[in-house]
Amino acid sequence: MAKHILIVDDEPNIVLSLEFLMRKRGYTVTTASDGEEALRLVDEHKPDLVLLDVMMPRMDGYQVCEVLRGRDDLKDLRIIMLTAKGRDVEREKGLSMGADEYITKPFSTQEVVTRVEQVLGGE
Amino acid sequence: MIADWRWPLLATGAILAAVLLWLSLAIAGNTGWRTAGLLASGVIMGALPWRFIALRRGRAERLEAVLRGIREGVILCDEHGTILFCNPAVKRILGDNRQIRPGGSLYGVWTQRPVEQTLQLLRRRCQRNPRADRLTEFVCATRDDGLLLHCRMSLLPSDSIWSSCFLLSFDDIGRQTHALGRRDRSLREAITALRAPLASLRAAAENVALEKDLSDDDRQLFEAMIVRESRELSRRFDYMASESEVVIAAPFSMADIHSSDLLASIRLRRGPSLPRLMEHGEPCWLHAETHSLSLILDHLLSRLRQEHGVRAALLQVRPGDRRVYLECLWRGRPIATAVLEHWLTEPLCGISGSTNTRDVLERHDSTAWSRRHPSYRDAAQLTIPLPAARHQRERLLQAG
């Protein structure tokens, strides 16, 4: 059964590219454009991995990560944070908050694919 | 040469001698001798103190001549903050209307707390190690209009008659700091704003170039995206170019501080608004805007007590590669991200402009986060990474 990836970003173009990329690799993909929608879709689809943008309106990626990591029923869920915040200290914060990986924008598509495969393969 | 401290004794002795001479002649009743005695005692009474005053004035004038050429303001104060001396630059920096003059109080213009804290920290440092540096730097704001001053405080030699006094030199960095802060923020925002379209552009370009079996529809979709994102990138670049002036790398007024001094200064002024604080672990040196940092710690700890109900907390510093991690640990739940974000954006008291905790942390290339303690599930922590002092990093490197 194909692994399920939820892509969460408020930039439609990056969502489109990532969705295309992941579908080509055989993953089932769902997309959300903000944090609240992401939480709803996690409950609805129980994805294996969330590609989560940090800077989003209403509820940012750190808040989403905090909610997801606070739930015992989602302990197998993997989270990769994607962010335009490029400082080292932000990366430390993301990983401390419970993300499995942290990728800074702009990124190479191959790098995203590799990280996704590593994180899902490491289960 | 007669030592300075003996002149007042000599002058007092001479005055007494003159008074006694005049009295004895007056008793003798001889008008001529009485007049001569009066003149002699007048000369003695007048000459010795004036010799003393002239000597002191000569030295003060020489000192003032030296200090007149110094661009920074220089003030000599006693331990209570009473001004004993100030140079002309003080007036130039602070303006004519300030009550800064010999005999006045430093705290009429300066905010008392950072000055007293720094003095206390400096004295503690010198008590701990008499050979330690007797000078320290800090940033503070004037009381009435929040003019931001970069100050250097030094204790005078412990074997001098001025040992209880301190010397404060300062310069106005408010405008510079404000401009640097704005430029720093603009640059950071501009870099962040460029990342999103660049990410979309790169992903679309790589999809076209690297993905095999791309359908015509997909190709057209990504080609259109490349054009759109390139234009967006150009627009943002033009905006950035027009907005940004020449970026001059100038450091904010940071200074080295020992973590034990920083934590002690917070603990010593602990009021009912802060949790009961205990220190844990080995202290180390960090590099920070001391006053701003103590203000944000005060702010976060008081919020922790008042809004999060934490009554006791453990403070510790953990040295890392380039940073020192200031951690506050307590029994209970972590601070929710949204709540912490709110605390970070609240304006700070005691600092100029609309500065908030986030601004101060960003100037330290830092942020803050809260999470459950990795080892104790019923405990939580607040982490603030801060730049390590240079010699702290050197010590770590030497330790291997």
C-alpha cells in the first residue's frame, strides 16, 4: 500500500511542484494550505508523513507540530519541516519541537525526495 | 611633595593657629599688633586653603583638558551615584536641559537599576578575583526619553581614596542601534521573502529538467510557473534593492558576561512576580546585551509565574559548540507555542522604542522555545540559545 504524504504550505506553486514530485514517486498525496486544515486532514487521512511549512497564516508550522506531537495516537507520524527561515537556531528549534527533519527553502527537489525516502524508510 | 590628603589637615591647623594668634593679640590690647595679627591671620587663613584649592583646581583643570578632547561622556560618581565630575561631552550627548552637574545625582537622568546592577556585578567579579578586569560594558536607556547609551563602567583602584567611586563613560547609540535594528530586520525579511519564490522556481525548473516522461500538460504547467516565479523574484529583488542602503556591518553593543553574574542579578532582584529560582550546573561566559537580556529574562520569568503558574524553577546554562543554552526548568507542562509567541512580541519596559523580546533575541541570533523535558516527563523547559563569549569558545576548543 502506498505511503500517504500530507503537504502543508500556503504557497500554491510549491505545493503543486511537491505534489507532482511525490505522486511521481508513487506516494498518495493530500494538500493543505494552512495549519488548521492540516490538523483536520491528519485526522481524516492518517498520513505517514507531513511536509510542513513553518510560516503560515493563522496557525504556524511550530504550532501544528506541537499539537501533532502531543497526541499519543500519532506517535508514528513523521514530520519534515520546510521553511524560509534559514537560521541555524530555527533549525534547532524545529528539531527540538519534534520534527524529524528540517529543510530550508530553496531546496533541491532531489534533496526533498531523498529526505522523504530516508524518513519513511527509517520506520 | 605633600600628599593630597595632608593639605586639608594643614589648612585646618593653619586656620586654628591664625585664630589663636589674633585672639592673643586682641587680649594684649595693642591696636597696632592687633591689626598686624589680624592681617597675618588673614593671610594665613586665606593663603593655605587657596594653595590647597589652587593645587586641586590645577589638577582638575589638567584632567578636564584631557577629558575635553574625549568624544565620549565621562562622569565620576561616588557609590551613591552623586556626580563628582563630568566632562563637556556629557552635555553634548545628553543635551543642555539635563540635570547632570557635580553634586547632582546620576539617577536623575540614568535609569538606576542597570547602573546599580552593573556596579554590583563588577564588585562581585572583583571580590571573587582581585585581578579581574575592573571594567565592564552595558547598554541602558535614559529615564525621561529612553535615549540608548552604550556605557563603560570601571571601578577605581582599590588602594586609592576614590576606591568607592566609579567612572562611567558613555556614548549615544540609540539612533545607531535603532537604524541597525531596522536594517537588520529589513535584511532578514528580504532574505526570507526571496526564499519562497526561489523555492517554487527551482522546484519547477528541476521538474522540467530532471523528471522523465513529463506530459505536455505538465511541462506547460511548470514552464508557466517558471515565468511567473521569475517575475515575482525580479519584483522582490527590485524592491529589496531600492529599500536597502549600503549595509554596514556594525555590531550591537554586546559585552561578555559570566552566567553566574547574570543569573545572580535576576535572583537578587527577585520580587513576588518571579518564580523562586535555583541555579544548577557549571556557569560559563556568554556574549550579550546584558541589560536587554536581563530585561527579557525578567519578562519571561514573570510571565511564567503569573500566567503559567510556575512557583519554582531551575536555571542552568549548558555550553554548546558556538552557543550557550540558557534553560529554565520547572515541574509542569510546557508553554504552548502560541502563548510563548505572544510573550515574545509584548513590548519591553525599560528599553527604548518599541523593542520586544523577539527583537532582542534576534539581535543575539536567537529564538526561544518550550517543550517537555527529554528525560523527565512531568517537567518542562524553556530554552534560549545565546552567543558564547569568545574565550568560552576558546576554552571549549582547548578542552578538545
